[in-house]
Amino acid sequence: MDAMISLLVMVFYLAIIAFIIWFAITLITTNKERNRLLKEISNKLDGPGHGGGSNF
């Protein structure tokens, strides 16, 4: 019985760690996509006369 409980606790901790890793990867991917879209919008707003980029 004790082995079963320790196994369940270990699986629970591994699930938490896996969720944190998944969340971090998803957050990074979403932010990269958002930044790409914002850069594309910024380039369209700058127009061809400004060199196509901002100086931030």
C-alpha cells in the first residue's frame, strides 16, 4: 500500500512538472507569433518611405 501511494505521489509531481514545461513552451510560442504579427503590422504602418522598420 505504501509503494502505491509513493508511486501516485511521484506521478502527481511529474504531471505538475510536465504541465509547467508545456505551459512555458506554449507561452513562448504564442509570444513569438504575437511579436511576428506586431512587427508585420508595424512594417505596414511605416510604409515604404521609412525603411520598413522602427528604431526601438
